[in-house]
Amino acid sequence: MIPHNLLALDRLSLFCHFGGLFTVFIGLVLTMFNLINGDFTDIQVGIYIFAMGYALFKVGARLAQIVTEEKAKSNLL
């Protein structure tokens, strides 16, 4: 793989990790606030935000795995 493409994937992976962690945190906080306030009709919004953050985090993890494999493969050649 071309080195600048690996760098772009690595940066995208980092963005997905941090963005996912931030979104997971916001989803959990929103869900806890809704539970504390007894507003059970809006809990789904917090759960949805949490799930989207988790999915973004998992995308970042997969991208990091791909970058690691490509770096290892390029060093072997």
C-alpha cells in the first residue's frame, strides 16, 4: 500500500477512536440523566447515541488492524 494512504488510514482510525469514545460517553451521560430525571420516553435517544459511538469505535479498531497488517506486510516485502 502507498505510504501516504497508510498515513491517511491511520489518521482516520485515530479520529474514529476518539470520536467513538466521545460519542459513547455522551450517550451514557444522556441516558443516565434521563434515568435520574425519570424521563423514560427519551432514553432511546441516549441508547441510540451510545450505539452509534460504539459502531464508530469498532470501525476505528478495524481500520487500525488493517493499517497494522499493511505495515507488517510492507516491511516483509
